[in-house]
Amino acid sequence: MGFDKQKAIIAGGAAVAAVAVVAGTAIALSGGSTAPLTGDPAPGTYSQAPREVGTHELEFKDEQIDPLLTTDNTLVYYEDVPTGPNGTSSGKRLTGLDLETGSAWEYMMKGFAYCGSSEMYADDASVIMCVESDSDTMTLLDPKDGSIVATPPQLHGNYYIAGNTVYTCGRENGTFKLWSSTGPEFTENLLATVPADTKYPCTLSRHGDHIAIESAKNWVTVLHNDGTIVYQDFDVRGTLNSAGLLETTVQDEDVLLADKTFDVLDLDGTKVYEYSEPVEEVLSIPGGRDSGLFIDEYGAVRERATGTVRWTYSAPDYFDVVGLTGDMLVMVEEGTRMRAYNAEDGTPMWAISTDNVFPRSKSGSLPGDPGDFSPSESLHRVAGDGETLLFAAGTRLTAVDVASGAIMWDMGTGGWFLDEYQDYIVLSDNERLRILHFG
């Protein structure tokens, strides 16, 4: 996403993305489990070029596939099955691809079905949840082999899966309720009831042992995962950020997309700092998660945990944030130059032409081009391990040393990054998945 100081693009610092569906909603949660992020590659993993393990042909070419999670060397994704009249969808197919062997399992769902998005699954999620519009139950599957783990009653609302627990926030009898269901029985457990009644759905955010539920009607409740309410306010809405603080704002129901000012509170309700939109999110590489830094409307590079300004970015009027990798904050400036800054003090460290890693004139017409440098999209151009940045240009991969900006290696291979897991990466060109292994 670009940030034009003359014509700012709204990034929505504390906004929670939601995609409405009949049975539920995918919720983007900041923070999440405090368990080790075992899916990230170790520093140095990408220092040498990989070898191709194999390919997986996509039956329905040019159809979007949605990766849900990768665990135990298995990438799980789902896709529309366009076999209905005039190519309309006749269902969804869930696929688990074993990155070691290239073998795959499949699970077919008829009619309108939904399994969420990657944002609905914590890094430690151990079950896949799918719902079908004509069913009163949800289907929980083992991501390793696609076997059905349980079929508990379906609770209508917004879902989030952490470990083997399914959280659901939904409206019932003029209130909002938060339920949890934990395996192996997945028995429904009511955690909280909030006396708020609104047409807007509730959304969830989570950090460590705390969960926040809220809606655009200006209410927020934060509770411990045992159901104990630790903070509640019926005059603001709010979400937990990656530092475990509550970012609150007053929502104008008539102008939902207006720029907002946020008060950032600790869970005792004490104000820590404030900021206003527009902001630029800074995501981590690897992981594509909130890095703990953001760039405010004045170009100040600030810490999520304290609001402290580290330094002020005063380079060109237009830039794209690539991400935070190691101790470098990497930008694309004016669309042609990639520059790395020391993330602590803003010292410029190196700069290279984007043509070295991404010759736009040659790649713009390639299928599946993500169109920007964000590491968070389903298909993306950038990956990394903290010491090496990888760039996909649709027809080749280029590795750049994070410390110096030097080209480390280059290899011809097709596709864009779909997923990274430990020492594997998966590329997609909308016709096939290509599995590459490092080491």
C-alpha cells in the first residue's frame, strides 16, 4: 500500500478486517498466541538457492485459492469449484498439501460453504473449521490428513480458532455472547454476555490470554479466556493490538470509513498514548504479522507498545512499506528504489533499484501479480527469514542480503509466494503450486 503525504491512503491502524458470509465472518486478529511461531524460517534459511520438491496442478485454472494455515508440513487451502451452470460455484473444496511428499488430501463441501481465511486461524491452530449454509453443525477437520475430528452444533457469528479451541461471537436475544468450544468434545461453553444490541456484527481480537469483542455501535468488552471481564466500555469500540494494549475509538455510524483518532489504553483503562489515521502498518518479515512498529500521519516511526517515536521518515512523498526484517525497515520509494533504514534510528543503510529484484515492465502482465509489496496478501512478492529477503517476479526468485542489499542468488522459477513454512516455500502461478525446499 502506498502512502502519499499529499493524498493519504487510509491504512486503518486498529481496524479489524471482516468478510461477511451467511454462516460466519473471518476476523483479522492482532496479536494472538504467545506460543513459539514454529512456522517461521530460521535466520539464514534462505541464504542458498532452494531445490524444487515437486508441483501440484490446480484443477480450476485462474480460480483464487485461499490458504488457511500450514502446520506439520501440510498447507491447507480451499477454492471454489466452478462446475455449476455457466461456471458458477457448486461448492468448495478443501485441500491439504504435504510439503515433504507433494501428496494431497481433499474434502468437498456442496453448495455455499465457508472455511474462513488465514486471519481466522492462530499460528497454533490445530483444527480447520468449515460450515455449510444448509447444515446445523460445523465440521472440524484435522489439517494433517483431512479426517473429521468433530461435528458440533453450529453457533452463528464470527469465528476464531486457537489451538483446538473455537471462539464464536454472535448476537442472541438482544445481546452479544462469546462462546468457546474446546476439543476433543468441543462442548459449547458460554464465556460472556454483553447487553448491547446493534445491527452490526461483533468482531474479535486476541492477545495472549485476553480476548476483546466489540462492534461499530461503540462498545467493547475485554475478558480473560476463563470468562472474567477485565475491561468494559459502552462509549467506544476497541481492539487488542500486538502489544496487548486496547486501541479504542468512537465510531461514527453514518461515516464508517472516516479517519479516526485512537486512544491506546492498558487493560486497567489508563491511556498510554494516542494517534490518528491515516497510518502505515509495518509488517514483519517473516510472518506478515504486526511488527510492533507503525508510521503515523506525520511520518513518525512509532512503537505499538508505548507510542514512542523512534525517528521521523522524511524521504519521498510516495513510498510503499515492504516490512521490518531483522533490524531493517525496508521501503520502496517513488516506485523505483528500494531502501533499507536502521529501524532504531532511521539511518539509511542501503538502496537498490527495484529492477534488480522486480522488473515491472516484464512482470505486469503475468497472471496473479499481487500488485504491491505487502507480505500479507494471499499471493505476495516478498518473503524472508530475517537475514535474507526473497523477491518473486513471476518468472524468477532473487535473494537480497538484509545487511548490505547485495544480491545473494537468483534463479528462474514461476509464480508468486503463496506460503512460507520453516524451510519450505510454495509458489503459485494460478495453474500449479510449486514446492521449493531450502537446505
